[in-house]
Amino acid sequence: KMASSAADAQKRWEVENNIESIAEGDAIYTYERTAQNKLRDQKPWTKDPTYFQNVKISALALLKMAMHARSGGSIEVMGIL
């Protein structure tokens, strides 16, 4: 019973937070040097504060950020995000 309720809770959380699974492999980590250099030189985020619309982070990174924000108390900047 415990395992099924945990699985149900995880599934509900994934739906509520629009979690998308990616295909196995390293496709998310492809690197194009010329495109990255061009982007880094242009720095469009300095002119447009809404340049970044989406972000992809791992579940482990999210967990670590949440734990860090919780441990910071009222002075933790990340806790207000």
C-alpha cells in the first residue's frame, strides 16, 4: 500500500508541475560551439529580462535547491523564488 501511495503522490506532483520526461541518452546535453559562442557574445539576457522562458533541471537538482532554500531561514534569497 505504501509504495502505491508514494507512486500516486509522485504522479500527481508531476502532473501538477508539468514535468516532462526526456528520452534516455544525452540529447539534452548536445553542444554546438559556434552557436554557444554567438549567444555568449550577444548576451541577449542583458537587454531582455524575460529572455529565459524555460529551464530544464534534474529532479536531484530541484531537491537540492529546495533543501537549501528551506535550510536558509528568512535570509535565504532562493527561498523566495
